[in-house]
Amino acid sequence: MRIVDHPDAKAFILHWGEMGTQWGVNRSVAQLHALLYLSDRPLHAEEIVEQLGLARSNVSTGVRELQGYGIVRRVHVEGDRRDHFVADTDLWDMLMKIAAERKRREIDPTVRLLEELAAKLKNDPTAPPQLRERVTHMHEFIGTLGNWYEQVRKLPKPTLVTLMKLGAKVARFIPGSGKDSG
């Protein structure tokens, strides 16, 4: 039985595709990821085409994008010359890889642009004060967010899991933060 023939697997794949569009990922790329994630074995491109009903070119493009995120990799199956693909099934590893790639693609260029703008505005007497102030504050904020991410991503996985499970209770470890909210 193909995984897509099970109604719950099909529902997951379709939903993951819909969620992908909300996250800025192409629907077919997200569905391809869901199929590989659910699969109990490596799949070659023709199987993916057949199971998802996608064009071969969409599958090739999607696999490359997912490989770029580091959450899908190519593997070889003995006795078969075709490339097969598997998805990372370690959810924490997958989350960290996606976060790192999104930071690289989205946050880092924004920090660089804001840094340039803030430097230019600092020495521009014709710039409206609120422009200078808001761009500078945005640069500081996004830069702080990026620095926080870099520190957190270096934490061991068990520490990250504990931190996530603590949620708002982590505030009790911060002096002056008030009462425990959990």
C-alpha cells in the first residue's frame, strides 16, 4: 500500500501543503516533504511524481529546495541506479535546520540593509528624526533577535527541549521579572 492511499496520510500531506503556503513555501514542495517524512523507505523521483501527481520538474525543483534546507537528502539504494530521497525525521534537527536557513535567507540580509541604512542616516542631517530613530531601533531589535538565535542554536538538544517545556515559567529565573506566570 502506498502511503498516500491511507486517508490520514493523505490528509496530513494535503494539510502540510496548505501550511507550507502560510510559511512561504510552495505547496508542492511542502507536500513532497510530507510524503518523504511519512515514508518508511527512500523514494525515487518517479514514485514521488506518481504518488503526488506532480510534474517531474516540480519534483526536481522541490527536492533541490528541500536539500537546500538540509531536511531532505539523496541516498542510493543497492541495485537501483536512480537517486532516492529521504527526509530528516528528527523533528528538533529539522526545526533547527529550517530556522538556520530562514535566518540566512531572510534575517541576515535585513540586518545588513538596516545596518547600512542606520549608518547613512546617522550622518544625514536632512533625514527626518523619526526615520533615523525607527531604522536604528529596527536594526538593534533584529540584530538582538539574530544574536539570541545564534546563542540558542548552540545549546544542546536536551537543554532546548527543557527550555521549550518550561515556556513562560523560565521567567522565574530572571531577576526582577515578577511572579511565575505558569
